[in-house]
Amino acid sequence: MIKPLFLSICFILLNLISHAQFNGWGVYDSTNSPLPSSLVTSVSVGANNKVWIGTNMGLASFEDLIDWKVYTTSNSNIASNWISRVKVAPNNIAWYATQSGSVGYFNNNTFTNFTAANSPLGAFPVTDLAFDGNIVWFTTQGAGVFKYDNGSWTQYAESTLGLPLDAAQCIHIDQDGKKYIGTYNEGVFIFDNTNWTRVYNLNANMPLNNIATIYKEDANLVWLGIGVQRNDSSLLKYNFTSVQILDESMMNGIQTSNIRHVNVDHNGVKWIASNDDDKGGLIRYNDTTYSVFRQFSSGLPSNRVYETAMDDSSNLWIATFKGLAAYNEANAYLSTESELSPKWISAWPNPARDILNFELAETADFSFRVFNVIGVEVLAQKQTQSNKALVDVSHLSQGVYFVSISQSNSSYLLRFIKQ
């Protein structure tokens, strides 16, 4: 069940965005949230439903859509702003990879970074990462695959193995610790921690061996996203004997273009990210029927979808070219159009220059906290047995701010502009 705090925040934010008419959806971008950029490249969920978001202008996180934190090279020691992947390890440490070839992790409020200066990674873009327990595996575009085990590095590349692993694009590690690595035009490599097996040209009709994403669902089924251009991209199912190409005739007329990510949720539903302006979107498959969510026919803000992650409350977080989308199939975000109007709270004037007024429907103790766009608290105030407050915002710099209001057992989030 989704927390009342989370629901209340969504009621407010959904009223601020153009996708509010679609039940079950929310969209958060650089205009209505502290996200440093609307180009969201990656998303991952950790303990307590903490969501980590990678963008091309920094790394962000939040819990229950409040307590936002934004990390950039200007306010932290993160190695680069262009985040290609963010994933949370089993020990709940958030790891990230960048376009510039660096990787790192966030722990105890600081980043530990590995770059060409202090690791064997070089300056090649890091394309993906995965965990075998707390051992981290990285794929790179030019230097092959790396394993990092508590300070020790191992490289798997053509120079060390004689295998064409250098242009590695993605990695998946199954529950037995077996590694599945997709490459650019060299097929799939499977490593059982002793031996390497290459999967290449299994099907004469297979358009390319350019594997962009890979996910092993069970002992006999691996999903593959292949190709990066519309004319050569496909969704494939591999059963360790043959490859099945899933074309439009097998997917209710749904086209597959530039498949970037396959994710299987805790209900067994497959969520497939397709990244194409015209034919892309979010494909759903429940082992019976394929369906697709696209811009203008759903709450999805863009057909260019990069990645998805589901939290413990069945909220699907979706990284897209135009923001972080959130979807809940139970329509838990909102149920009726009337609930979109926050009649229980008023805030004026907005924009505000000197004084911001709040009025709540209920008279009770309440408190509020004001955050700037990078998640730093700049103001806090408490009211006793009241439903009104006058807040002096004259000292704040011009810009966008977020107010978290807590009353009884509920919390709400509002946005205002300081002139």
C-alpha cells in the first residue's frame, strides 16, 4: 500500500503538470521538481523506497518525493555530471557510472570515485553495471568488462582473454552469479565464473549482434534488446537453444525500436523500454498480452524511454528524455478528477515577493519546511492550533522553492516562485 504522504504529494504535483488527466501517472522534471535536468538517463530504487535518478546534469535522490538531494560537480565531489547508470547494491550503497569513464559510489554522505587516474578503467564511457553480492561489475565502451571487489580490479577484454569483449554495452547477473554480457556487434558472452561461452549468430534472421540490454528472467529464458536504429532493432527471446524474434505480428502490432532496458517486476510483468521519438514508448507484457504506453495516449512524457524500476509499493519509476515518470497500475496516484484540486490548502501570492500566506482546511498543529531546487532546507516554521500562517520569504533568492507541510498524519508538497 502506498503511504498517505506519498499519495498526498502526488495529488499536488499532478495538478501542476499536463499529464494529470491520465489516472495512475505522475511526471517530475526540472520545472516542477528539484531535478537538475529533464533528461533522465537512469533510475533505481533502494531501501525504504528511496529513488535514485541519473540525469545528464547530475545525480538526484528522494524519499516519498520530499528530502530531495541533488549532487553535481559544483556542490559535491561527484566525478561527473553526465550519469549513464545509477544502481543500488544489495548493501544499499548507490553506485553510478558516467559517460566520461568514471564510476563511484555514495556512502556516508560522500562520493568515492574511480577514474583513469586511480583505476584501470581508462577514459572509456561506462555503459552498465551490476552486482554479484557486493562485488561490482562494469561494462565499458572500449576497455571490456571490469570486476571491482573491495579494492581489487580485474579486467576482462580482448587483450586479457582474446575475446571481443571490448565494446561491452550491458550486463546482467543471475541469482547463481552467472554473468550475461551484451556487446556491440559481437553478440552475447556468458561467464560462469570459470568458463566463457559466446552466443553469436544463432538465428540467420537475427538482424544484428548489437546487444543493447539483457535480462535473464528464469532458467530457460533470456530477454535481449538488439540494435540502436529503427531498421535493425528488435526484441528477442533466447531459450539457450534458439532465438525468437518478436515482431509486430507477435506483439499485437507493437513495433520495437531501440530497446534500451527490460525489467521484470515482482508480479512477473515485463516492462520494456523503447527509445524512439515516433515508435518508442513503454511496452508491457504479462505473459499473455503485449500493450504499449506512448506520449499523448498515456501519462508518459516522451516516447524515448531509457529504464524502469519498481518500488515496494508497486510504483513504476520510468526514466525518459523529458522527465521521470511514475505509474501505478492500481490508479493509486489519483482516482477522480475532483481530487486533483487541492481545496484543503491555499498558498498565495504565487509568485511571492515578501510574504507567502498559507491556509489549511483544518485547525491543528502543523509545520512546514521550505527547500530550494537542490533540496537544501532554507526555512522551517511551526504553528500551534491554527490553520493559517504568514511566512516571510523576503530574504530568499529569486527562484523556485518547494514547501513540505505536515499536519496530523498527513504531509503535502507545494511549489512556489520567489520573485
